[in-house]
Amino acid sequence: MHAVIRMEPRRVSLVLVLVVCALTSCSHAPVPLPATPATLSTDSAAVAARGEYLVRNAAVCGGCHGASERNPDGALSGGKEFHDWRIGTARASNLTPDDETGLGTWSEAEIVRSLRTGVRKDGRLLAPVMPYEWFHQMSDEDAFAVARYLKSQPPVRNNVRQSPNIVFKLGKLILHPKPTMTVAATPRGATAEYGRYLSQHAALCAECHTPRGGIRSTPDMSRLFAGMAKPPKGFPANPSNLTPDPTGIAAWSEDDFLKALHTGVTPDGEHLHPFMPWKENGRMTDDDLRAIHRFLRTVPPIHNVVPRKEQPAQ
Ligand code: HEC
Ligand code: HEC
């Protein structure tokens, strides 16, 4: 009681807002559904195949949503736990089209909205472990392709408990959904421009390799791809510096880069930790990997020594 009385008025009102919010779960304004892009192919199998490529090889959704951490290529029936002081425990959702426990009743537009804005079908904001911050700019075609692929999977019944606890509700004051917007596709090809798109908004290279800071744990875009010697809790390895600096991968040729992603072995003969999803990312086409490498050549070189962590026995 005394502690409250001694607080500055501004702080007291902030505390009041927090308490009221926690009790009433004050919500964000509704985020509109995206429209199905007119340019989406009418060949549904081709759309789903593009979605499969993005889900399995580029974004590796199974690294978080897989039933088994060891098999990101398996069923995306969820359950993996993530701990975040802002929101408590978040559990990766069941992305299979089961009517009761998965996305069975979700429309493609609803899936795309949650992927790109962080808003669930029921309006709840997703924990930011779900990387909507980066998927926000996934193109309309690609995002709908991802949704089409998810809906084409065999349904798996797995009830993943959601825990929007009090901390989660308070988190709403600092965490906000992203707006719905239209994102035109970047022309595909082995270009830096397409690599910029892939590495940030379709594959999650930037999500892991860019340092974060502040209460919202936002990526520091002035240090894009600079790596992390002190990664967030739960990272079993230190994401390398991928900028064209001597402390990054300036010395790597494009072939070195492709070889590392195909084999998991660096030019120095180091074996990459499996937390780096090289097996999955290495299945991307050579053109796509070249595009990413070409883009990485264009980011500002940043001096940042990232020591490699001890490896588990292989
Ligand atoms: C770094 C881990 C991570 C990755 C990678 C990831 N997600 Fe998620 N995702 C989560 C978590 C955790 C949740 C649940 C968050 C919550 O309950 O607040 C979630 C929630 C979702 C939801 C909401 C479903 C529901 O029922 O609430 C969808 C849809 C989704 N993810 C799709 C995807 C797709 C598609 C990909 C790949 C393109 C992907 N996610 C990649 C962690 C991840
Ligand atoms: C889930 C997090 C994660 C994602 C996603 C990720 N990386 Fe990594 N990456 C890492 C970590 C951690 C390491 C360090 C591995 C080690 O210490 O053995 C690494 C290492 C690397 C290396 C080796 C660099 C060196 O100096 O040895 C390259 C190249 C690389 N990543 C490229 C990529 C590309 C390209 C993508 C996107 C297609 C990507 N990574 C996505 C976490 C990630």
C-alpha cells in the first residue's frame, strides 16, 4: 500500500492501466482479412507445391511447429514450448487442418492474416515467438501458397493448450498486431533483390542472424545479419555473422556458401550445429541460395566476432 502511495502519479496511472487491461483483456482494433490475390495461379496443385517449398525448405515452420523437434519434415501438429518473460509460455500451434484442434475451420485468408499480422482467427494476438514480424512482408502469392499447403496436409488431432496468462495480457500494451497490407511478389531469380526478400520474409535467415534489443526485443536493422555472440535464451548455438566483414563471411565464395548449406560444413571444415537448419535450407534451389548470397554481399559489413559454441556429438 505504502509503496503505491509513494509512486509518482504517472507510474500509478500506468499500473492502473496495466491492471485494468489484465482484468478486461483490452483488445486491439480488429485487423481486416487480406484478399486472395487475383494473380494466384488457378493450378491449385502448383500453389500447394510452392507452399510446400516455402514451409519445408525456406521458412522451416517445422522447426517450431513440428510434432518432433528432431523431424521438422514431419506433421506440423505443434506442441513445442517457448518461454518469454513478456508473455509467459507460448506453445507452437497445431497447423494441420484438424477441425477441433488445428486449422480445419480456418479460411486461407485467416491463416494468411495470422502469419503476417499475428492475429488469430479468434482475434487474440500471437506471441511474437511466431515470427510475424518478418513474415509480415511475405508476398500475397507466397502467403496464400503457404496456407493452401497447410490445408492440404492430413489432419492430426493434437490439442495444444494455449496459455494467455496475465503476463500475456499485459504484453498487449507493448506488443501490437501488424497491419494488413498487400505485398507484391519480388520477381524470382538469382538476384540480390530476390535474396533480400527470401532471406528476410520467406526464409528466416534474418530472424536468427540479426541481433535484437529493447523491451519489444525488436531486430536491430542497423545490424542486419551481424550475428549474436549472446543469443536469446533457448538458442543452443550462436548465429554467425553473415555480413561481408572479415569477422563475417567476407572470405566465402558463392560456392563455399552453397556448399555449407548443402553439406553443413564450412570452408574451415567446421560442422554446423543442427539449430542452423542447413538440411532444410540446403534443399532450396541453387538459384535461391545464390540470390541470398548475392544479397548478403550488399549488406553493410559489421565487425562482430561471434565465437562458435561447443557442438553436440553427431
Ligand atoms: C520460431 C518458431 C516459429 C516458427 C519458425 C513459426 N512459427 Fe507459427 N507459431 C509459433 C508459436 C509459438 C505460435 C503460437 C503463439 C501463441 O499461441 O501465441 C505460432 C502460431 C502460428 C499460427 C496461429 C495458429 C493458431 O491456431 O493460433 C499460425 C497460422 C502459424 N503459427 C503459422 C506458421 C507458419 C505457416 C510458419 C512457417 C511459414 C510458422 N508458423 C513458423 C512459432 C513459430
Ligand atoms: C533457427 C535459427 C537460424 C536460421 C533460421 C538460420 N540460421 Fe544460419 N545459423 C544459425 C546458427 C545458430 C549458426 C551457427 C552454427 C554453428 O555454430 O555451428 C548459423 C550458421 C550459419 C552459417 C555459417 C556461417 C559461418 O561463419 O560458419 C551460414 C552460412 C548460415 N547460417 C546461413 C543461413 C541462411 C542463408 C539462412 C536462411 C536461409 C539461415 N542461416 C537461417 C541459426 C540460424
